[in-house]
Amino acid sequence: MSDTDIRSALTLDQVEFHWAGRNAFGLMVPDFRIAKRERVLLLGESGSGKSTLLSLICGINAPVRGSILVDGTDMVTLRPAARDCFRAEKIGVVFQQFNLLPYASPMDNILLPLRFAPERRARAGDARAAALVLTDALGLARGMMKSATADRLSVGQQQRVAVARALIGTPFLIVADEPTSALDAGSQTNFLDLLFAQCAVAGSTLLMVSHDERLAPRFDRSVRMEDIATLTRQAAA
Amino acid sequence: MILLRLALRSLIARRLTVGLTIFAVALSVALFLGVEKVRTGAKASFGDTISDTDLIVGGRSGSVQLLLYSVFRIGNATNNVSWESYLDIAARPEVDWIVPISLGDSHRQFRVMGTTAEYFERYRYRSGRPLEFDEGRAFDDLFDAVIGADVAATLGYDVDDPLVVAHGLASFANHDNQPFRVAGILAKSGTPVDRTVIVSLEAIEAIHVDWQGGAQIPGQTTSPDKIRAMELTPGAITAAMIGVKSRLQIFALQRSMNQYPEEPLMAVLPGVALQELWGIVGIAETALVAVSGMVVATALLGMAAMIFSGLNERRREMAILRAVGARPLTIMGLLMLEAVLMAAVAAVLGISLLYMGLWIMRPYVDAAFGLYLPIEPLSLREGLVVVAVILAAAATSLFPALRAYRLSLGDGMTVRN
């Protein structure tokens, strides 16, 4: 293992993945790395395999070949249960939309990952206080944290709660899948400011996926999906 | 317990469908326990019909038949016991007391039974409770009658009201010439006595003075005063209740009566015959339990269907849980937890419904069917039924939970909906 492997937050090496079933397709990622604390934008159209790549990085799906190192640990070698636990400890996820459990309070939504990640929970200290620090920084009123269920919040508020959930307990890597697509231009800028600021505070590495190239200047680096991955489609036999 | 809180919140968020499902399961639980209560109540009530009588002797037929006509006043005796045999048995050293019973006539829809005044003392029910008089007292005149509580209530009789006995059971031939007087009304006992008109053995003879071969002798009427002067020893009785001096003698006495040389007799132990009879009634009981069991199963299947139908809308939710680190097994567990919570709430609701129903229905059931339903805590068996329902809920939720498991494995973080 070279120095770069240790220094890099995320390394995908000769990764090969196949979806079975009717929409069978394969994804190959020969070499993709992100350095620690780096903010990377991954650009790609819908259907370019972005979501599949993210679920590989998060360890929800396992590749047939290759290795995926997060913070120096090869997730591919972990057993499924250990991988789930590793994800809970190391990775905070923000989705495109429908990020929150609609029936739970925003507070419970934020605290949810800690239930599966004891180390992260310990790091967070007083979890509720830590959550409030985050939501204060993200500009969410304290009153709405406990009372309302998450589905009463506006889309913008929901996305900020989702960021708080991804950041609580300072996970090593933040993975965001088109988190701004449901927001208008003004809110997008605002949202990114908050996201970057909080990642900097937590010292987390950020990988964000989008199809919007206009966001690229705000990141340390932007990568095109087609530059790092090859997609093979085959019609159903 | 954030997961428990989430499961609860998720259920509350879907309160309409969840509420209806819970209500269905609760109703089925209440029904099942209600059937169970009625069943045990009926069985106890049934077993309590007669106590403290060691043997019942009658003409030879079947033990259940003898019990049916002598105690329950259902059906008819095929053979009688001659008065000589009766005296013979009464004279035996083992016999402590003996009460004759003579059946065959009726008043309106109620059976008339001839017996001795000792009957009111010897007939016991519900482990030794004696009959009590609501009004009046036992007969002391030849044409006195004592009526059961149901007879009084149905026909609106009071003490001193007249009462005409009909010959046979469904007959238009009345014993008009010898009207009776209501001497006493018995308190409700929940036994067949409630539906019986009791007269003295001599009275049964008296009303048949002018009768021969089941029909009135034309033109012949004997006045009550003349009858009073007559010798009214019965020729035969229908059956007799016997108490022995020592319980050890019961079987010897039973055997000797079953082998009685002068005429074909039969003696039964009421407890054994009751059990035998319940064995026949028990088929209906089993059917009842089976049907209410089906209702519980149906309600649980409904719940499984409800969880199934919700799965597709909840794939997003499961993807979120997976993304924050929940294992597929955790998601499966969460769904089963929801089912168990629903079943537990349903069980509590069902038990409350049961006791509310019992509390409301009890006086009515007691009055209408003579069925005493005690309001007491759940028996061990009933408690086990409740536990079984909750376990069955967990088991049935296994199917939708397994599907959720597969969905969450397959979907991962990407849900296309």
C-alpha cells in the first residue's frame, strides 16, 4: 500500500460491478481517488451510473472485483453487517430529496445514524446538544426540532436537517447525491455555503454528485463520470 | 430506544389504516376470548346443574338420556320405575335419602314434575347451593304447586294464582277439573328447575284419577274433595335421586341396581353422565373455538396484507435507514416490531372490549340463558391465547418483513419511484 493510499480519503481500484436483473448493466472504475478534506464534484447525467457508484462507495452494494478503501479500510473485504456498521461510523449521506423519515421529528432524524454507530455517538458527546449546534449553524429554529414531524418542514429546511444528520458525530466522509436539485438558485448557493462550512468544521471529506456544471467552480476539483468510469449495458436476453 | 420510537411514530403517521387493522385484530381477540369465557362459563354452569346427588336411578335406557329427562327435562323416559321397586331401593341400608321424580305432564311450555317436599332440600346446584324461595313456600296441600323463576316470569304468575296442568307435553287435553294454586316461587338458580312446575307426587296421581290409557274417561269427573279422600299412592315414578350414607357404597349400589332382578333399572352417577353429555355438546364447543380461531387468523392475515401493501411506499424510508447504517436485518426487525406493537395494542384493546362486553351483557345472559359469566382475570389458558396472538402476529409479519429485507438489499440507496 503506497503513501497516497493512506493519505487519500477514498480510493477505488479496479472496481467492477454488475447489476443483475432486467436492467442489467456493468460499471467499471479503474482508478478514482479523493484526498482527505478534499471537496470533489462528480458530474454526470442521469443514468450515468452515479447512484450505483455512490452505493458502492457507501458499501451498500459490493463490487465483484476490485477494492474500495475508505479511510484506509477496504470495504469490499468486510462482511455485510460489518460494512453496514462501517458506513454508519464513517459516512454521512445526503440524498437528492425525501431525505428524512417523514413521521419522525427532525431531532430523531438527525440522531438516527448514531444508533448504528457507537464510535460516532461517543465522538458527538451530548448528541442532542451536538445536533442543536449543527442546526443552529444551519439556521434552523430550535423550536421546530422536536415538535414538528419532518414532513411539515419546507424542502430547504429538510435538506438542512439532512446535512445535520450527515454531519453529526463528524463522519470521515460526506456523500451527497444531488442535494441541491430540489432547491432554487438562491437556496442552492446558500445551501452549499452551509455544507462547505460545516464540512470544514468537521474536517470531513466531501463527495457531491450533480448534473449541474455551474456548481463546479465552488469545488476543489470536479470530475466527470465518464472520465472515471465505463458503463456497459446489455439488453435483457 | 430510538428504533422503538420510530416504529411508534411510523404507526401513528399511518393511524387510519393502522387503527383499522388494530381494531380488526382487537375484535377478533375479544371474540376469541369471549367464546372462551362463554364456553368455560357454560361448561361450569352445566356441571353445576346438579350436585350432592350420588346416583340417579330410572328405567333402563342410556345414561345420557336418563340425565337429560330427569335433570334437564329434555326428552322422555322410555321406562318407568315401579313403586314397589322404589320402596325396595329406599329400604336399602346404603340409601341415606331418596327423592322420587314423576314427569309427563306440562303447563303451557313448562314441564310439570311430581316429587316430594324433600326435593327442595335435597336438590343442590353450583356445588351444594340449595334452592331458595323468592315468595311463598313448598307445597303442603294436594293441589299446591311450586314454580321456577322462569315460569313465574314468563307467565306472570304470583303466589295464589290458579294453574291448570295439561296432560302430556304437547296436548290440548287439560286437567281442568283439578286446578292447582301457586304456593311458592323459587329464586333463579340457572338450572332447569327455573323452568319447572313442581307438584307433589300425590297430585300427579290425583289429576289422573279420571284418566285411563292417556285419555279422559268420558263423563267421569271426580270432585277434588273426593280425590283428597282417596289413597293416592303412585303406581310408578319416572326416576329417583339418591344420596348414600357413605361414598364408598356408590358403586356397589349402582351395580346392584343395574342388576336389579325384578325390572330393568339403571343408575348413573350424575357427574359422570354430565361429562358424557358434555362430550356430545363439546363438538359444538370445538367448532366454536375453531371458528373464532379462524377469525383471529383472518385478522392477522389482514394485518400482514396491510404491511405488505405499505412496503412499496416505504422503500424510500428503508433506503434512508440503510444509508444511515441500518442492516437489512434491522429493517426486517423494525417491520416485525411494528406488527408486534400493533398486536399488543390490539390485545389490550380486545381484552378491554371483552370485559366491557361482559359487564354489559352479563345480567342479560344470566337472565336469558341462566348462564353465569364471572368477571374474573384472564385464566392462564386465556393469557396464553393472547401471547399466542402476539407471537402469531410476529410470525405472519415475517413474510412482509422478508420482502422488505430483499427490497432493501436490492434497492440499496437508489429507489426509483
